[in-house]
Amino acid sequence: MGSIFSFVASDLKDKIGILEELQKADSTGNFSTFKKMVNYERDNGLLNKQGYVSGSRTLLRLHRGLDFIRLFLKQIEELKAEEKTVKACQDAYNCTLAKYHGWLIRKSAVLAMHALPTREALLIKVCGSREEIERGVQVLPKMLEVTAEAYKRTDDLYTACDLHGLP
């Protein structure tokens, strides 16, 4: 899918690694759940502490990425096999991640999306075989439903704790 998507995959892996390390190093249970992590970091002034890698901030960035992926997949579901995925990707990006990126990153991301293939070619690249594509397309509606619920729960906690504005 190109270097832009390998960069995204690497970034996701790094963020997940940060959260795993915080949880692994935690002997007190402060990182055993999302809610406990947010409360612990907020109550101890860690959210804006210089040099501290915040789990809450890291998860917020993953949360925003999940919103993008959810919207993109929802639009992919509605495309015909021969339709290009670039517009669906750009629309999902503009509705989600673009508002957190500066001008240069936004323009670069939108430009890179022009390299995206048709829906069918994308699904072949992601799933591998026609059988896996059929299985993936069958489970996509349920996956989107579960993803929407996970997104909502996380979003509700960030809203309740007033943490959407973390830098």
C-alpha cells in the first residue's frame, strides 16, 4: 500500500507498545483499565508533565485513528468493486484526523491518498484471497457495530474527563 501506510502501521504499533509498557510497568493497578489510567494520570498531574509519555494522550491519538478507520471502512462497505477508494479515504480523513493535523500534513495525507486502489484491489491487498474477502465483507457490518460502540465508550470517558483537548 506504499510507504504512507507502512508509516501509519508503524505509528500504531509504537502507540500500542507505549500502552503495553505502561501497563507492564504498573504494579499498582493504575493502568489496568482505561478509566483508571485516565484518573491516575489526571489526579497526579501527569497529563502535561514534561518528559512523561502519557497513556491518556497516547490512547486519545489511537482513539482518533479508530474514528478515521471506522468511517473509512463504512464508506468502503458502500462502494462498488471497481470504484476508487481515494474519495472515501479523503472524506473519512477530513471528517476525523484532519482537524488535528497542520496544513502540511493534511495536504500530504490527501495527496498520498490518490495512490489508493479500487475497492476490490484494496480488499485483495488487505485480505489476500477472494475467500477471505468474502468472509471479511460478511463480518464488516458487525465489526463496524462493535467498533462504533468501542469508540463511543472511549469518547464518552474523554468527554466526562474533559480530555479531548490533550495536546
